[in-house]
Amino acid sequence: MNTGVYLALLFVGAALVNNILLTRFIGLCPFFGVSNDFQTSVGMSLAVAFVMTMATAATWFFWNFVLVPLGVGEFLYIPAFILVIASLVQFMEMFLRRYVPGLYRSMGIYLPLITTNCAVFATATEAVKPGFFKMNLPYAFGFGEAIVYALGVSAGFALALLTFSALRERLELAPVPRVFKGNAIAFITAGLLSLGYVGMAGWFGL
Amino acid sequence: MNEWIATLRNGLMLENPLMRLMIGLCATLAVSTQVESSFYMGLAVIFVLLAGNLIISSFRGVIPDQVRIPVFIVVIASFVTVVDLTMKAYLPAVYAVLGIWIPLIVVNCLILGRAEAFAYRNPVGLSIADGLGMGLGFLIVIVGLAFFRELFGTGSLAWTGEPVVSLPEGYPAPAILVLFPGGFLTFGFLMAAFNALDIWREKRKEAGE
């Protein structure tokens, strides 16, 4: 398989077949927390895509050039990755506020929330540390693959979050039985939405 | 002592992390396809919550306010590493199922949320009660959810690979329950049941007055 096709499949696999929100349940807090409002969801998706890609790149370098050469990766990767991601987010927040105020206005307030978002940590860990990736590859990703994977995951995140928040805006007006009001009906809706993703399970042997 | 028990009960029922506070959901929905792995996940969360609350609460006078979140994260990450390596060494079969969910405990809102909202502001004894109550509340809900999903989704309950309880032959197991939509659907109905309980309680209260 040539590299271009492989990377395209990796992207689709990460975005649709293994959709991070609806098939793997990673990062559900923003999924239920901000999906009340479509505009907010757009900002959140942007911020997550940005942070996820940067964080994967940063942890990739940290793992391959610091943790592995020192031989401490196996037991230091959790604190190391979370600290790398946290300081990256902090740095990006300051950078954006100073130099790209337009972008900061549209996604700045979500940045601190994302530090402890499981989706970012999970994607970075899976792409960087061997042995976690769902597709059970015996090796860790190269830099290019890791970035494509992170982009694919964030595309899937955005797709699921935006469809769900559009659905939820209509749900506000729908007559819902009293006991299902609020989050209960949101979970059922998410369940039905994720039913659509069952159809894609197993595509490309992923 | 009363306060201690009240805090413990708070986590178990009134402020159950999953049903009431809606924190720590990701792991619950993903892991609750098997009773066994759910049980170990619950134990791992209890351990990290207890140890994290204990340490953070004992050092609460020393930790500067501005850097408290990074300090919490480092404390929690160390205990998660302990769980990660222990489970990998002694329970490799369970670890293979849980996989990424064990390191993900570090970013579980439940743990950090309790550190910030409770352990950082309360004495050690109460923080232990809170960790135990919240952890047990988590364990009960996740194992209950897994019990329902595994039993009715596969037709039997397995422990270390051996089926323990089986439904009668010919039960048409709806695989949807153990697939990912089942997680959302089951949790949605469970939540509706909790709402119904609330409404019933309110009605009874009104009738009593």
C-alpha cells in the first residue's frame, strides 16, 4: 500500500470507524457539557483540534527524544505527558492572546478546559506510546502518522460534537416525557446517533 | 463521627458522582461491558481517589493557591502510575481489556474534581470519607451498569473467563447492549429511573405535608 493511501485510511479510520466520542466514549465531558449551544460547539471543536495536534506533536518529541533515551518511559509517561500537555496549553493561551487575538476570542476560553480533557491525553498517548493503539500495531507511530492520526481524531470529534449539538438544539423544543428531561434524553439521543457508527465498525479491517 | 458518615453517604447517594454530578462518565460508559473489568476499574478509581485525597488534604496548608492544579495533577499521576504498573504486572488479562482507560484515570474529572472541590478545603478524615464515598458510588454504578449490559447483552456473566451466571438457552442476546450505543442507551434509561425516583420522593414529601 502506498503511503498516501495508508495515511488517508488512517485519517478515515480515526475519524469515522473509531470515532472518539461516539464509539470510544473518550472526551464525553465537553460532549454533554457544551453541546447545548451550536456556536460554543464550533469553538470547542476548533480548540480541541488545535490542542490535540499540537499536543501529539509535543509528546511525540518528548517521548522519542527524552523519555526513551533516558529509559524512563514506562513509568514516567503519565505525569510527563500530562505536564507537557498542560504547559503547552498554558503557553498557547498566552501566545494566542498576545499575537492572534481573533483566534483567541473564538476559542480562548475553552483552552484551559481542554488541559484535563481525556480526548487530548488519550490521543497523544495512543499515537506516541507503543501498546495502546486500538488497531494493535506492534510499533508506535512515526511523526507523520501521529499527526495524521491526531487530525483524524479531531475531525471525528468535531463531526460528532456538531451533529449532536444541532440535534440537541431541536430537542429543546421537543415534547419529552418528564422523567427523560435534561440529560437522560441527551444520552438516548447520543445512543441513537452512535448506532449509525456501528455500521462502520470493521471497515478497512480497523 | 456523624459528619464522617454523612460525607460518606453523600458520595454514595445524594451526590453520586455519576448519577448526580455527571463526572467521570467516559470511563463508565466504555468499561461497563464486563463486570470483571468494571470491578477492577472501580477499585483503581477508589485507590487513586483515596490516596490522592489523603495526600492533597494533608498538604493543603502548604500547597500555594496559584499552582494547586499542577500539584494535584502530579500527585494524581503518581498514584495512577502505581495502579498502571501494578495492574500490568499482576492482572495482565484485565489490563488488556482496560488498556488506555487506566492511564486515563489521571484526566478523569472525578478525581481532579474531588481534589479541588473537597480535599483541598477539608481535613484529612473527612477527605478520606469523601474519597471512599465517591469511589464506592462510582464502583456501584459502574458494576451495576456492567451487570445489566453483560448479562442481557451476552446472555451470561463471566469472571476470569468462566461463565458464572447464564440465562436460559435460546435467549436472543441483543448484542447492541454490549456495543457502544448500548452504553449511552442504558445510561440514559438509568438516569431516567433516577429522575423518576426523585419525582416520586417529591410527591411523597408534598403528600406528607
